[in-house]
Amino acid sequence: QRLFFPSQKPKSELVRTSLRLLTSSAYRLQSECRKALPAEPSPAPDMQLVTQQVIQCAYDIAKAAKQLVTI
């Protein structure tokens, strides 16, 4: 089994695609979680929408992780 480091590019397109999905979903998850803790002067976020987005991000992370494990 090979470990990939940021300076290395995996040869498999499927691995690259899965890593992109994993990374982008993690950034989206972080962004959505920040929305749940708004600053005082701003209006309260739509928590149902934020919750749906967090669930979708978590699903995408799990999907990408499964793809990487099964390659």
C-alpha cells in the first residue's frame, strides 16, 4: 500500500477524483459548521438548511473515504 503526500500526484484518476471529493467536502463541512455559530449582529441562520448541508457534506466525505478504501 502506498501513502500519498501533498507533493505527490496519484496516478489513478479515481484516486485523484476521490481525494478531490474528500477535500472539497471537508472544506464545505467546515464552512457549514461555522454558519451554525453566527456572530451576534448577523441574523440567525436557517438551521434546517445548515443541518441538511452538514448531512450532505458528511455523506460526501463517507462516500469519498469508501472509494479510497475500496481502490
